[in-house]
Amino acid sequence: MNSPLTERKIILIKRRTRLEELVVRYNTVQQAEFYIERLGADFGEYVQEDKVYREALNTAVSELTAIGRVQTLEREHVPNFIFGQEDIIVVLGQDGLVANTLKYAAGQPLIGVNPDPGRWDGVLLPFTVKDIRLIVQDVIHHRRQIQEVTLAKAQLNDGQCLYGVNDLFVGRRTHVSARYQLKMGQMMEQQSSSGVIISTGLGSTGWFKSVLAGAAGIVGSVLQQPLTLSPGDIHNANPKSTETDRQGGNGPQSRAMWNSSNLYFTVREPFPSRTTTTELVFGRIERHEPLRIISQMPEDGVIFSDGIESDYLEFNSGIEAMIGIAEEKGHLVV
């Protein structure tokens, strides 16, 4: 019997498909089909997506088992799982699953695998299941480039903390305005807004980009001339960025931003009033100068990360959050 090529444990992270989620909700495939087709949607698309993902999962398990010990882990169990220092983490996409796993890893190399390249672009999924055996072997023998990823961290004064790979959101669980006090350096401001978004370099092409696009569109309409502003423009304008950072080092320019030495915060729809002001609505967070937010929300105040509202900390009156750069970095195999 062939012995494993490595004693290091390989953790394979998987997710439920949309079909599996529907079956959980409606108990059977037939009831799920009835619901989808009653809405006029193509249930066959759900079935095909599920089939492709299952085939990719079976292939991944087969390829990885030939290399070493494999433990398959469902997405919902990731937050409570303790990864070993020598573990190799393989995530069977999408991008959101990579981000959600990366913030719970403790520096282990993470390999993003695209289970369905015909359906998902996969910015964080550079590999296919056919690549897995070779890529893991390369990681074991230190032959693959590892891209460091800067994470955001929200540290509460009650000891709790939450990490964000793409972004953190601070605000109300509902669409009611959030009330809080914002502190940045010597500046302090009472604010009422739709919440505060804190973005990492990796998340700069997501929520942060859409905020900049909206702001540029509004200003451009007022000035009656086109105006564009991209995350790359802001990153390259940072005087502390090195020339290597600006040129992208050994990879694409956007990848260089993943290891950015700062975060950016934006206040959504700040509202000026007799008791609230709107001077401190955008800025850069550096390691030596975190952003501090004190909640003034009696209920429904939250901080959640990476667009996953179920992954949150309560943020109600009296709680203070210090938002800064996490001590540890993520490590993506590229």
C-alpha cells in the first residue's frame, strides 16, 4: 500500500450548493423544484451547478487523499475550527468562501480552487481541481509563491474581536441610521449615517470601489463633467507606498494592493444636523493610528465582516471598537 507523500494534514473546505440550501429549506428536491419553477426560474441550472460542484469535490478528495491525510470541513464549521500550524488549507470556491476561511486561519497557506471555471471568475481561485495535487506538492516543498494579505481587525473594549479580509461594516442591523462617535487622531465627531465601511487592499475592488464610483458619479453630475476615482488611484497616491508596491512587484498591480500597509474607511450617507457633523467621512487607517468608534445605538448595533451578516459582533451603546490592521497576515498560494 502506498504511503502518503506528506504527514501534514490537508483541510478541504467546502460549501453547500444552492440546491442543497433549497433542500434544507424545503425538505425535498421535488418541493424545491416546485418552488423555483413556480417563480419562472430554471431549476435545471441549480441541478447542473450542484452536479459540477459534487464532481469537483469528489475529484479534489481523490487527488488530495493520494498526497496525505484529508479532513473535509463545511463552511459553517470554519469559525470554530482550530487549524494546526502545519495544516495546508484547500478551499473549493467561491471567492467569498476563501475570504471567510482566510480570516480564521493562523498563517497557514491557503489554496483557492475554482470548482466551476465556466460559472465563476474567481479572483481568489487561481487553480482548478486538476491542479490540486501538483500545487499541494509545490507548497510542501516551498516551490509556490505565497501572497501576503493584510487583514482588518475590530477590537472591542469588552475583549471580543473580529477580522475582515475584504471589509468590515459598522452600523445598524436594520436600515435605521446608526449613531456613534468617530475618533481619528486628534479629530472627533458625532455622526449619524448608514454605517462605516472599512476596506482592506484585497477588498478595494469590491464594496470600496462601489462607494468611490457612487461618490465620483455624484460629484461629476454636480460639476457637469465625467469624474472617475479608483482604489488604485488612492493606493498609488499614498506617499508611503514603495515603487515596488505601485508597480505590483512580481505580480499584477492589483495583487500588490492585497498587502497594503493601510486600510481605508468611508462613511455611508453621513447626515449633518444640530448634533452631528460630516467632516470626518473618509480617511486612511495606518498601523500607528487606528480608527475608534464608540456606539451610541441602544440596540441592533453590529460589526460584521466580508458581507456575512451572520458573522458579527454586537455593537450597542457604550461599546468602543478600535479598528486597525491585524497583527497576522493571510497567506494565499498564487
